[in-house]
Amino acid sequence: MFRELINRPIDPIPIEYVNTLQRLDSEPDYSLTCLGIALLKPRIEDYGGITGVYASFDKETSCLTDFINRRIPAIDTHPMFCYYKYSYVSDDDKTTKEKLEENGFEIKETIGALIKDKANIKCIAAFHKEKNCAVIFINSQDIRFYHMLISFMSLLFPALFKSVPLKQPEDYNLIKSLSKTDKDAFMMRIQESVKDYAVEFRRLMLEQLLKAMHEAKITKALNEVTSQRNYVNNMESEYTNAISRLKELIAMYEGMRVVETYDKPEEELIEYLATNKNVRNLVISGNQLSFTVATLLNNYNATAWETFMARGYILDGQYRTRTLDAFADKNNRKILLNSIFSESPTFAVKMAGNYTLNLDSCHISTSRGFDYESTDPIFKTYVPNPHLKLFSCLGGYESRVVRALRDRNYIGAIEMCCASAGSVNLDETEQTFRPFLGWVLSSREKILRRLEDGVDMTPEEALIYLVDGKKDE
């Protein structure tokens, strides 16, 4: 049971899709919404979300009164779930259970008994015998119990799981992750469960982005036409010039209605981003498209590295982990780094970069010190591009990305962003390259990928592999 809140939909679920769904009134986070997409969307045709309420009262009787007065929706595509917290415990819950049973509900005693046994907390769980409606009454304000109790979705909505039971192991692993003490396991299981919808979700996001961009331009042009008409009416002294300007703006407006529609570059962009697994965590704001890139180090000057090796000074420095001394040895540093930066490398560093493209103004930006891991747990094993992390700098890529955006070559612009994420300039030795080597040599995560078979390793594991290979030779 984790206490942390999930403050935004879990990638690849976009907020644009979530905004089309029913959600609990005052829902505390996105855990139930994401769980409903993972478990109920495959079981309900035209799934429309979960309606209901997340509420708190002083007494259990007040919770019961609020629930009884609510109308259970007749639409099967919107299951109803109500979660009530209260502060004071009554001596007997018989009245609550009787009232629920009178209204067609069945008490799920096993759930209440489990909470009583685990935490000595009073809890009543019930579901309607004929309609997809469930309710929880619990004497606790702790969000951890909410995260635990929503894991009983299959028990609270038995009719939905009767014809399509829980899948083993996918659904079971997802449900079990709600009992973990942190949210990372649940987020990763959600990503796995909804991966089949990733293309659908990305297509929806991008279609709405581009439609909104075109509609905004048309609306702006129409507003200018309206403003100019008022100006003509109020400024008789400039009547002739105003009429001429009005005709120009009308022509621009009518032209935009014809021109500002989907065309080939934008259709290609939708398909490209909907299927590109290296471009992650898409966020849309107005005309801006923000994303992170997961790639490998693939662009560096191997000749410059050979020069460094000949001179030897690049291997000097405080390259040492906090708890392991493997890379305190200069020869060990040489073995590992040569396997990464040679003409024929054995390993590649897993690299990350963040970018924001403005499709309207043709501008690109990146955030210095960006927190990659907060957007997606997979970036725990990736190294941020040092140019981006330390200086928010794209180098020569910036002008090329801007030129591609102006040419409406959106795919080319994103490909150049991916290329910049996987590039390191060895000539910027002290500014970026030496700090980058320090990050690699001090990491305890699996930040290296063996190129021959795609196996991920920590720097220490890679060193052992390389040393063992030399012994075999």
C-alpha cells in the first residue's frame, strides 16, 4: 500500500483521453482511473470511465445517507464506485449493512475482515447484485487503504469479470503491485497492461494537438474579421481604408479554412510518433510538443579518443564509486572506457534527452537539470546527455531542428533531437566530457548495453565481462 499520489496519468495514457472519461468526484489521484483503463476497458465495450465519489464525513451514517441518495447510472459503460472515509466509529454497523441490503447490495465480508485483520480498522465493502455499482465505507483517512481497496475491483464488480476473468499473470501482477510500499511497481504494471492501446492513445493526442492548432488559427482570423468590421463601423473617417483591410482579412480567413487542414507531413508525424518507442512521455500544451528520448551513445569522435589515450591524461581524475573501488584503478578505467569509445565499441551508454518543440513558432528548447526518472521509472538506468543537463545546449543541432520545423519536416526535426541525445562532444573535455565520464564510472545502475546481444549491465559488470574475456583470449 503506497502513500504517494499519482498526480498525472501514467504514460502512455494521455490526459486528452482521460478527459473524455467519467471520474470520481474529488478523486485523490489517477490510480483508480488508470486501473480502470487497464482492467475495465478490455471488458466493457465503449468504456467511458468510472463515476462515483471520493468523500469524507464525520460519521458513518452521513456517508450512508449521501450514498443512498445518489442515483446509480443506468449506462453499463460507466460503472459506479463510491469511497467514503469517516472519523467516528459507531457501536454497531448492523444498520448500515441492513440498509445496503434493502437497496439491493450484497456485503463482501471477506474484504472487511481482511482490513480488520491487517489494521484493526472498520471497513464495509458492498456491491449491487444487478448493477455495476460498489461502495466502500472505512474508518480511516489514510490514502494507503484506498490504494489497497481498489485492488479488489474484480470482487466489487463481479458481473464485469464473469465472462472475462482476470488474466494470469498480467492482471494478477497489476493487482499485487497495489500492495507495494511505493508506486513504481504499479506504474510499470499499468504501462505493461495498456501497451496495446499505445498507438490509439498517441494518435488521439496528436490529432487533438493538430486540430487545436488549426482551429486556433481559424478562430484568430475570424476574430480579426469581426474586430475589423467593428472598426469600420466606428471609424467613418477611415472608411475607405478600413473596407480595403476588411476584404484582405476575409480573404485570409477564407484561405485558412481551405489551407489549414491535415496534410501529408502531419499525417506522417502522427503515425511516426504513435509507433516510435524511443520517443517517450509525450506532453502537449497548446502548439507545443514535449517529449523525452531514450537512446544509445552513438555519435562521438573516436579519433579524438585515440588521441586522449595516447596522451593518457583523460584517465586521471576522481573516478571512484562511493562503495566500490573498481574504478579507482586507472587500468580498469582504461579497459572500460576503451570498450565504449573505440572505433568498434563493445558497449554503448544508454542516453536520455528532453525537448520541447513549438510547431507554430518553429522553436526548440530543452530543460537544464531535467528530472527524467520522475517522468518514467525506466530512466533510472539512463544517463542524461551532458550538454543538455549542464548547459541546456543542443549545439549545432538547434539550427538544424529549427530549419526542419520551418520546412514542416517534423519527423526530421524529432530524429535530430534523438541524434543530439546520443551525441557527446569529446572536445568539450572539462565542460561536459569529463563530468560525463564521472557519471558513468560512478553509476551502480545498468546504464551500459552490450552491443552484440543487447544485454544491459552496470559499469562494474561490464568490467568483469571485459576482464574475463581477456583471460579467455
